[in-house]
Amino acid sequence: MNVKFIRFIRFIAFLSLFTLVVFLSLFEINDADTIQYLASGKYIVEHGLPQGCVFTYTTQHCEMVYPEWLFHVIVYSVYRVGNWVGLGLFQLGLNCLIFGIILLYNYKRKYSFLSLSVFFLLGLIVASDRSKLRADLPSLLFSTLLFIILESFINKSSVTKQKIILFYGGSIFFLMMLWANIHGSFPLGYFVIGVFIFDRLLTNLKSRFVNHKKTKILDERAKILSAFFILSLIGSFINPFGLKSYILPYRFLIEARHINYISEFQSPFIQVNSPRFSLVAFKIMESIGLILIVLSIRVTLARHMLLYITFLILSIQQVRNLGYFAIISMLILPYYGDYFLRRVSVLFTKYRNRFIIFAMFLGNLGRLSMILFTVVFIYLIVTQKYYFFEKRSRRFGFGLSQIVFPLNAVEFIKKNNLQGNVFNSYSFGSIINWSLYPAYKSSIHGHLSDPLFFNYYSRVLNDPLFYKEAVEKYKIKTFFLNYAEPNTFLLVRYLYSDPDWKLVYLDPTTVIFVANIAEHSQVIKEHAIDLKTYPLDKPFAFYKNITKVDLITMHSQIATFYYNFGLYEKALVEYQKALTENPQNFVLMTNLGRTYVNLKKYDEGENILTSALKRNTRYDVAHFFLARIYQIKEEYGQALEEYSKTLKYNPKYKEAHFSIGEIYLQMGNIFQARREFEEELFQNPNHALAREALQKL
């Protein structure tokens, strides 16, 4: 095959990998933390460094700004120069820098294209979950640079030259100083350096006691690495907040239990109905990595194994650590991939020439496949199909996401000059701080670190009476809520039924309630909403230039809103609109099916739920409502079969055991009915109907 052609294909393959980095990094600003950075950065530029919480009226524990203050200022400065496009380009630049460095590092290490490309691609997809403009994005850059600096130092043939020591030591000092002023993950730097020290000591111990060489355990390299560790401690202590910033990451680890309901603090293995591609890539990379390290155990470096296993464990515990695992894997695993390939090639020594020809053919086929894959992937990103399939709010392009941030609701608050303190959903705190401060302060936001108030906030959402105490305590006169946020809808329903509050704003994500007081008489007169008579198209009137993908999400969310209020005819219309735009979506089919059940249109419900299960046979909700239809039709055999499948795919599905108990009761099987009611009560102790059924038995 022509050498120039092979080189050209190799170049295009590498270019396609980097191009994929670009397209995966170009998306609208959709993270609440980025908006909080803007608010905090603006405050710091205009007023100086904050001491305590300036954005909220409920508590003074907002200390998460301390290790991140510099990044807040940088983000705000970029926004002032380039607006939302500037922030998008900044996000793109950081990602290109991180992955460009990794690609260049692996290329210079002369890894095979197969090992390099496979782990780069898997790592890129895994890290894409964390590629948004947050303070942990530059921390991924610092992690990458620190690893490469230490690897370069440990592999130097000589380290006694003063210039080399000063270069590496100075680089680590400066890097750790930046890290400690940009993100609270800087203690990871200590761990990485500590692993390299441990690896060096272990190597020296092996040389001395196993290989019987006259090796100093604490040799020159080990001493210099220890000096690097001390420099990293000193560098990370340089922060305008001093000790507060230094100890905050450790306090956060201790006190962070109150935020375990936030998705990024949960395990990637928590059950989801349609796993993200990034999590599938994570599982593949995890499995391949462990297999390669075990198969290469004779040459596995202790530092590589410790780093890989540690970041793997951290990633299994919390989604937010996936980026670190991806970075370490991309830097480490190609070495072991190549070692495995060399071992395989030895098996074919007898057929060396044929094997070389076959390997070259596979290599070129792999490069062409990689190019084709990236082209298809980029097409799916640009057309939004990738993000929609994964049920993400991320959208390719520049700007601020209108599906995530309640921009129209914010304008409504400004225009109508709503009075008093605002109680907001957790996800809305940052937009209040950015768009409405200082006229309004938030009740809660992402940089609030008060466990007591998190518990208080949770009680307000879940206790039908407790919100009244919060209203009195904090002089709340407006509720600004994301009804699509978990655990929010119960409060929305109680506010709507409370005559002291009036619903004045509704869109596909947001509701605003105002106190029924004289100061709000005008806004209530002009905007009060009766859900039964409110026009279906009115919530969408606030939006312009809605994409097809966003329109599907909006119809689905407001349909669920109507469903939860028992307005099933309205919910039916909205679900049908969403399904018309996305007819293959099994979740939408299921929601439409359960709406038919509540409207007593059982045949229509059975048809649509059966279609949903053809697309996802493991979807527990569809099995449950199909079982409910069979139960109503008194087709008990089929009902029991569907309820069993519900529990098979979700053993803790609420109501399933109770419904099975009802069927056994109808069939005269008292013993089995009792067991099912008891199991329901065991899983849901407050289930009144199950308790009542047991008392009757």
C-alpha cells in the first residue's frame, strides 16, 4: 500500500479525534454553577473578596467560593469581553488544551494507533460529562499537567542538574498555587505526588531486598519528589482566604452528606432507564483497564495501578469524579494496551510476515473506521440527536440554555416588581444571584454549604405545613419553583390549593406563586392562573425560536405538570404533541399510556404501553400500568405476570406489592394477599391502604 496514503490516513484519523473534541465541547451554557461564577465574579470585581454569604437571606454559610474565587473572576472577565459566545469559546479552549496535551503526550510516547485511539476515544466520551464550564474543568487540566510533569521527571536519565530540579519544582509550585485558587480538588495533587513518592520507595526496596543491589531506599529522586510534595503544600497555601480556603475541601468531604441527592454526587451505577453513552464508555474502559493491568501485572508500575484503582473507586462513588478517571486512564492505559499487543504478536512469531501484513491491514481498517465513527458522531451532535437520545439538556451551539434557565420567569419578576423575599428551587438560585441581585436574594443556591438549611429546605418541599413556618420565619412573599425538579411538585400542589397564594406564572419548567396581599393585587389581577381554563398554548408564548428537541422536552414536562394535578385531558394533549415529534420514545409512550389509564381509556392505554415495552422490555413503569389495566379488566393472570416483571426490574416499585395483594384477595388467596400487603408496608411504612387491608384481614 502507498506509504503517502497510509500517512495521510493516519493524519486524518488523528485529526478526526481532535475534531471530535471540538464538537463535544461546543454547547450552550447549561450549568447553574457557571451562572454562579458570573454572579460571584461580578461581586468580587465590584466589591472585593466576599466574607460570608452575600447572595442569600437564609444563612451565612456560603464558603465554597474560597478555593474558586480566581476562576469566578476569570469567567466573569471572559463574559464581559465576549458575552455568552466568549464563554462558549473559553469552554472550548480549555477542553482542547486538556485533550490536545493528552493526545500529544501519547503520540510522543509512540504508542500504537490502536491503543492510543481506543483509550482516547473512550476517555473523551467518559470525560464529556464533565467538559462543561465549571471550576473542575481546569482542575482536569492541572491533573493532566501534574501527571505528565512527574512522569517526565521520574523517567529523566539524570536529575542532579540544578536547572532541571528548579524547572520541575517551580512548575509544580506554580501549578498547585493556581489549582488552590481555582478549584477545591487541589488535595488530589498531594495524592498524585504521594503516589509517585511511594512508587519510587517501592522500586528502591525491591532493588535492594529482591534484586540484592546496593540501592539507597531514600535515593536522590525520592528526596527530590519529597521536596516537590512540600512545595505543593506551600504553593496551595497561597490564597487570599488563607487557612479557610486550605481546609475547606476537607470540611466539604465531611459535611457533604446533605447533598447526596444531587445527581453529580451519586454513583453512575444508580438505576437509569436509558444509560448515557458516557457511562457505557466508562464501564467498557473500567473493564478493559482492569483486564490489561491484571494481564500485565509483571510490568505494571505501582504508581499506575494506585492511580487507576483510586480514581476508579472515586468514579464509582460519584459521577463528578468521572473526568479524573478518564484523564488518568487516557494517560496510563495505552502503555498496557501496547504491552498486551506485543505479547499477542509473540504468539505469531512463526507466521511473522503474514502477521505483519494482517496487522497493517487491521490498522488501516481501524483508522478508516475511526474516521467514519467520528463523522457520524459529529453529525449526531450537530443535529442535537445525540443529546436528545441521552435525555440531556445540553445543546450544540453558543448561548445560554433557555430549557435550563428560567429567563422569561426572571423577566416576569423584574417587570412586575414582586415584593418580599423569594423562596426558590435549588437549581434557580444562581440565576437569581446573577440576574436579580441585589434587588432580590436567593433562599438557596449551589454554593451554599449549610447542612442545616439543606435539611430545612427539604422539609419545606416535603412537609405540607412546614412551608407556612418558612414563610413567617423568612418573610417570603414569592415562590419561584422548578416543578420538574425532584421533590418540588408536592409544594407546588399545596401552594395552588392555598388561598393565601396565587399562581401568576406558568411555563414548561417554572411556576411563580405570589402572596395574596395588597402589594400583589395588580399582578394577581392581570396574571392569576386557573389551570382548568388556562389555554394550552399560553405557557409556550414566552419562548422564541424553540428547537424541535426543546419543544419535545417542554411538551413532556408541562404534560407531567398537568398529569400531577389530575388534569388528564390536558396532559393527554401535551403528551401526544411530544410523541408526535418523537414517536419512538418509550418514556413518552408510557406517560401517554398511564394518562389513558386515568381517563379509563383502557384499550388505548394497553396498545401504547405494549408498544413502549417493545422498545424497552425492562421499563418498570410501563409494566406496572399495563398490569393495572389487566387488573381492572379482571385478567388476573396477565396482571400478575406484569406486576412480577415490574418488581423484577425494580424490586422497590411503590404500589406493586399492594396491587398484587389486591389481586390475591379477589382470587380468595388470603395468605398470599397478607404477605404482599406486609411486604408493601415493609417497603413503604406510611402506606395507609396496605395497613387498612391488613387490619381487615
